[in-house]
Amino acid sequence: FEGVDMEVLKDHQRKFLRLAFTKIPESIDVGKLLLDKHQRLFGMGLNATHFDSVAVHLVGTLQHLGVAQELIDEAVGIVGPLRGVFEQGAAEAEKSREEEKAKNEEYLLTRIGGDAALTAAVDEFYARLIKDETLAPFFEGVDMEVLKVHQKKFMQMAFTSIPSDVDVEKEMFKKHFRLFEKGLNETHFDSVAKHFVETLQHLGVAQELIDEAVGIIAPLRDVFVKGGKSGTRRLSLRQKLSKVFSRSGRELR
């Protein structure tokens, strides 16, 4: 009941009991209704044993209020069959958890050691990149902690499941647009990939998993080929315009 508005919940319960203890319309599937209403709770572990506890409290409440035992028995006869809904809901939730667990175990992220291993990899990976003289200039003025957070999020997505509405190549090009103009190209991508492989090797990741990771990332090289060429064209155009403006005594901004 954590975080639940109890007054609202009690109002819903009164409506349900009023319905159950009078006449349930044929158009209402009570079992389905309860399954839907308790879906989140089944995911949290709600099951038939909790239903039994609730039933005990209901009986105790009615007894405390002086309701005749034969009426209590009748009420239990109405509510009791709903126990099957909680058995079903718990079973479906458990099946869903097992399927999710099996699915996660298939992900590369899980097989390389999960988030803890990824954090360690990203930390060492960037330590290597900023020590590389050919790559270090691209990180000048960059908040490395923020960058590592973004990199970890990207790898979490890449090594699990990329949403169908995410165009990774488009996003990658956009994120590196400014750097392409500074000269970033596929040769730098190759250097970064080399550091990435060496990082995973140093952390003891199995070679077949490293190969799988490279297979996911390698196709992005084309982004850096295209980006490098576009950056060169823009830089060349900027240089030509700068000469024109300098001759006219104006400054290109």
C-alpha cells in the first residue's frame, strides 16, 4: 500500500463489495477486472497467500462488527472463488519475470558482466583515450564525467536492445558534428576501437564477447567516414570564405 491514496482505494473497495454483494452485471468479467487492477502488484510479488491474509482480515472485521456468522460465510462464498485470480496473476507474473531474466541473460551486456563491468570498462576506456596524443585534442574542454555517463548509456543500449525508433547513425553523426569540423574521421574511429578492444582484454573479457561487441560497433565506422569528408568540405569552405572576408577587411564568425 506504499504510496497509495487510501481514501481513493477504500472508495473503490466499497464499490466493488457493493457490486459483489448485490448483483454483478453479466457484462463485467470480475476475474479479468481483478487481474488488470492488480497487474502491477502481481509484478511486486502479490499472490494467493496475500489473498488468504486479506480474507482473514475481512472475516475478522465482519466478526468484530457483529455480523452473523451465516452472513459472513455467505460473503466468503462470494469472495473465496476469486483466490484463483491471484494464483493466476502470480503465475503469469513469475513467468514474465523468468522470460525477462532469460532475455537479459542473452544480452551481451549481461554476458560481459553487467553494469558494474561496463562502468569499469568506460572508466579505463576514457583514461586510455585522453592519453592518446592523436585523440586527446578532441576532449579539450569536455566534462569527462558527463561524457562517460553518456557513453555508458549508449553502450547499455547497444549491448542490449536498440529501440526501433532510434536511428543510431543519425544520432552519432549529430553528436560528433562539431568534432568532424575539427578533423575527426574514420582513422580516429579505428584508434578508439583499438583502445576499446584493449580495454576489454585488460579487464579479462572473453575474446568471443569482445568480437561480438566489435561486431555491434564496427558498422558505425561509416558515420565517421562520411562525417570526416563533410567536415573537410566545411573546413575548406570556411577557409575560402575567411580569405574573402579578410581581403574585404571583415571577419568571418
